[in-house]
Amino acid sequence: MERRPHPAGGRRKLVVLTDKALKHLAVAGRILHELESQLTNQLHEAGRQVPRAELAAIIRTFAGDSVPPLRPAW
């Protein structure tokens, strides 16, 4: 992230993602979708079908609350 002058001036600053941060988020998103796809395929081969919300719950169960968000929280 970097701070830039606010268009309205004053002491305000805009905090924006750098190009490097955006690239990292894109890579993380692709990896997440690949892992989700692999898990979905494995479950399908086993004759099971799990909704996406359930997949997210499974991941949280194994990873706990330490899983970082892939999207900025602001």
C-alpha cells in the first residue's frame, strides 16, 4: 500500500494498493480457485457434491481464524 495526497487537499491521504499488491492478490485468487476446483473435482469423483459455502466452512475448520482475507477489508 502507499499513501497519496487526497484530491480534496489538507492533511488527508488516500491509501491505495500498489501494482505489486494487486499482482499478489491476483495470484492468491488464482491459487484459491485452483484449490477449490481440485477439491470440487475430488468430491465429485467420490460421488459427492458440496456447495461453495460448505467448502468455505471446511477450509475455515482446517485453517482456523488465521486464514488471511484475499480482499482488502476496507
